[in-house]
Amino acid sequence: MRKRKNTSAKRASHRRVEVILTLILIALILLLGILFFRQRMSGVTITEEEAPKQEEAVAKADQETENKGGADLIVETETEEEPDYYNKDVQRDENTATEEHHKTNGLAICMYHNVYDESDPPDDLNTNYIEVHALEEELQYLKENDYYYPTWEEVRAYIDGDLLLPEKSVVLTFDDGNKRFLKLGAPLLEKYEIPATSFMICNGDGEEKVEKYASDYLTFQSHSYNMHRDGGDIGHGGIFTALSVEEGVEDLEKSIEICHNSDAFAYPYGDYTDSCREAVEKAGFLCAVTTENRRAEPGDDPLTLPRVRMLEGQSLEGFIYLVE
């Protein structure tokens, strides 16, 4: 009888040992499974001896990230943001206009086109060119006399009568985006730290030029995508005047995408109709400029603004007269 009891007790003890061993085995399997899963997820081989160290390092990194406000969570593979100069008209100076001292004789929006070096003149040299040394002389004058360069947003506010501008204010624009201007003129804007607008004809190599030459001192705005060509019967015969409003808007939206801006637009050849103006407004431009030769004044239509033409061979004294 006692022998049977001893045998039963041994069997029960063996079962407990088996259960304990089974539980230990299951726990080891689960632990190995967890380690294997973490290895697959991280792409790093982790040995059983290294696992505690790895867990400690991960916990430390998580804590450091939390302390830094998540700054280290930036993913390196994200696409780079566009440079700031693509998307804004830079103005670093302070508007010093007061009720007593402000511009009262209209704003000169200067209309340049191309730039050349007299040592290597182009075959098609005409009045739309300015010699690079003459341009530098004009920029140097503006720099030395502390001129103010309004953004297009400020131009719009000035035209609407909502903003006063300093007495010495001027806007510089260069039409077409010709390579001679970009190679000779754009570096001078950097040298004298004077912001200007290049009204870019965007089809062809327009996008390449914008990416290569955009800077803190040169902002690209639309001169249309593919409307700087013949095809109309108004003014100089630009095709914009022959297109529907919808066709005009489609072209302008393409140019905005390439220039990264919709602050200002220059009518090709200076030609426009009411339908052209409507397309410009629907495309969302703040301002638009023509080739009408005079200063812009408060009360003008902000979408058909005049400009002051800059011509080849003009003297520095002539330039000063035009902008003061």
C-alpha cells in the first residue's frame, strides 16, 4: 500500500517537472521568436548576448529623441524643399516712408531687356540692349544712394493707395530671360545686393534657366509660357490677344509652375485686351506690366501697369532723371 503511494507521488512529481520544463521551453521559444522578429525588422543581426545591450541603446536613443522634441525623426530620403528665393520676392530693407516724406511723383518700374559686353557685341545689337558696364554704373548709383526696392506685393499696395513708399524707390525688371542678361547682368545684382525681376519666357529652356540662375536677388516671374510669339492682330501682333480666356489661363498656369511665382506678369510685346486682362486676373497675379512708357501711380490698374523704358546708350544722368 505504501509502495503504491510512493509510486503515485513520484509520478506526480515527474509530471510537475515535465510541466515546468515545458513552460521553460515555451518561454525560450517565445524569447527566441521575439529576438528573431526584432532582427528581421531592424535588418541588424542580434545575438542572444547582444540583445540586452541593444535594448538599452534603443531605449537611450528614444529618450534623446524625445528630449529634442523629435528633431531626429527627419527622414533623410525626403525630397528637398525648394529654396526660399523661388517662392518670395526678397526685401531686406526697411520701408522708411512717412506722411511727410514719401514718393509723390510716381514709381519707376524700369524695363530692361538684354545685356551685352562691348568687347563682344551681339549681331542683333539694338536699343533693347544695355552695355554691362553702363548697367553696373546704374546699379552702383542706386546702391550708393540707398534706394528702396519694393516687392510686387508692396507695389500692389502702393497702387491701391494702401502703402506709402520711400522717396527713393525703384523696381528693376528684365524681360525675356535672355542668356546674355543671365550671364552678365545677374551677377551684378548679386554684387550690389539689388533685387530685380526677370520676366521669363518659359517654354524651351525656361525651366532650366530658373533652376540655374534663381537667387536671393533675382526672382523669376511670368512672361508667359508660349505666348511670346506672333498670331494676333492687335498692337505688335502677339498671339495672347487672339486666344480665349481659358487658353490664356492654361498658358499662364504653366508659366507659374515653372517660375514658382505668381506675383507679377509681363504682357508679351506689351499687347493686351480685356480678355487678356481677365485671364491674368483668373490666373491669380497681383500685378501685370505693359510697355506703356511712364511711371506707375496710385489709382492705376494694377494689372496693366506702365514701365519706364531703359535704352541702349542712355547716360547715367539720363538714368537718374528717369528714376528720381
